[in-house]
Amino acid sequence: MARRIDVTGTDGVRLAAWEFGDPPKTDPAKEQDDGTSGVLLLHGLMGRASHWASTARWLSERHRAVALDQRGHGRSDKPVQAAFTREAYVDDAEAALEQLGLAPAVLVGHAMGALTAWQLAAKRPDLVQGVIICDMRASALGAASQREWADWFKSWPVPFATLADVRKWFGEDDPWVERPNPARGEFYAEVMHECEDGWRPVFELDQMLASRETWVYDAHWEELAQVQCPALVVRGLDGELGRAEAQEMVRVLPRGEYAEVADAGHLVHYDQPDGWRAAIEPFLDAVRSAR
């Protein structure tokens, strides 16, 4: 089961957090007594908290696992005038940790969520006891990358007539798909909702581009070097983070470790959930035992 908890982010933006467990763990004081720890899961660009459901359910056996719909995503607010800066995303995650009583917590981030995780760990080391960085590059991606994404968004055949069409397009027909990938189709089906004319994204595409624009032009090695807690860099062998860059990230991190998942692309936790669990569970256990 999942329990929704509303969180107030920076500038008053309402954020939806989802606590997974059966039943959910709800007493932060008891968490401290029985040795469990808090875990905050941060999805990537265009993602949502429910993408973490399978991960959060096994985490909830020994941790208080909460996934956050970040601003502009999922069931959280999408104000037209809201800031979609790096600072806003980091401040939102900081507010979530404090309002949910999770700190000190392990942050688990995928792609954009991973960048938020390590930037928050650098900013507020008192709130973070470990970081898992999944398939996010520390180097600058550049203007060409942003143009490619803008063109890709324009190619989406929205509205989709059915969810089956969503799964087929993102899993097979999308020009960015090198070979059929049902997990990718399922990932995008999760972020669609039914409208009068068909199925459309739950997010605004212009807000996604605005969010992405705040990190693609800059490198993020400096904040990475400021992360003092244990940090695990995870990549799928066919993902966007190359092995050389991932290993350099581990070298730059003061307490960095490395793991990779075979037969996984960018959506590591969706492509290979068992391999993902095998890669991160030992790290989580080590952080937990060191408390």
C-alpha cells in the first residue's frame, strides 16, 4: 500500500510524497529505536514517485521509504510561474526530509533526481547519511543536447489514442529506441493520464525543458567533491553514463563506490529490478549498520 503525505516546498509549492510499506511506518521516533533509517527516493526528469514502487516496497522491510513527486511532476503542483531551477529542486528535497522526519536519510536518485541528491548532500550534510546516484552524468551536456530534447518532444504523437499506443511508441516506434524495450514503454505509460481527446503526459513539456535547461550547460563535479557521506554510483551497461565517467565520479567523491547492472539501460530500476536491488542493497545495509 502507499500513503500520500503533502509537503510544502520552496515558494509554497505543494508536493505529493508517497510512503510505501504494508503497513507504512509512520512513527519517526520508533524508526530511531528499532534501527530502521529513512530513505528518500527522487525520480528523474518526467518521472514520478510511483516509478519507485517496487524498490520502495522491498526497502520498507527495513527502512522508512518515501518517494517524492518533485515539482512539475506526478501529483505535485505545476504552477505556471513556479521556479524550475536547481535551487528549487534541492530546496524541495530538503523541505521533504525535514517535514517528513526522515533525516538523516539515504537519498536514492535517478538521473535528475540523482543530481538533486548529491547537491543536497553537499549543501546539508547533516541531513544525509548516504547517496545513491543512478545513471546521471556530472559533465556538461551542452546546447546541442537541449535542442535534441526540444525536437524529441515535438515528435511525440500526442494525444495517444490508448495506453497500448503509449507503450508501443515509447517501447518500439520512438526514433530514440535502438531495439524494442517494453520496460521503457511501461515507464512512459505511468506518466500519462486520460483527457477528453486521448492520453497526454501528466507534466507540461515546457516545464520539463525549463527544468533540464538549469543543468545541461554546466558541469557538476564541484558539488560531487563536496559530498562527505558514502556515495554509490550505479550505471546500466547500456545507459547514458559511460563507465569512464562513472569511475571518475567515484574517484572525485570522497567516499565513492561503484556498481553496474548488466542488460540495463538508462531506466536501470525498471529494466532490471533484480539486478538493481543486488547492486544497491549491500550499500544500504552498510550505511544502515554504520549508524
